[in-house]
Amino acid sequence: MIPEEKQKKNIARYVLLGSFLGGLVGTTVVLLTLSESTEERKNQIKEIQRELLRPISVKLSELVDQIGEAFKRALEDASSKKG
């Protein structure tokens, strides 16, 4: 990969992460200031956290599946070379 392309990819990741965290913090602040009751605030914050963390949990699940498949293939390759 060309160093310039790698740098652009890294910058894009930081921008995405910054916008995600900024949105999370901004939404939390708005909910804390505009909500009427503490119970309503808690419920709204929990819902927003679930919505924002759902894509991350999907990516983590995919990553775990990929790691598991790679480990399984490595074990199968090692056992076929031994036998």
C-alpha cells in the first residue's frame, strides 16, 4: 500500500471515530439537559447507547468469526501435515 493511501485511510478512521464519539457525547448532553425526569433520561441514554453500539458489536462479531475460522484452518492444516 502506498504511504499516502495508508495515511488517508488512517485519517478517515480518526474522523469516523471522532464523529461517532462527538455524536454520542452531544446526544447525551442534550438528553441530560432536555429530559424531564431522571428515569426518562436513563431510558433514553440506554436506548441511544444500544443504537450507537450495535454496529460496533456487529463488527466485533464478524472479527471473532474470522479469527475463529483462521484458527480452525490453522489447526486443520497442522493436523494434515502431521498425519
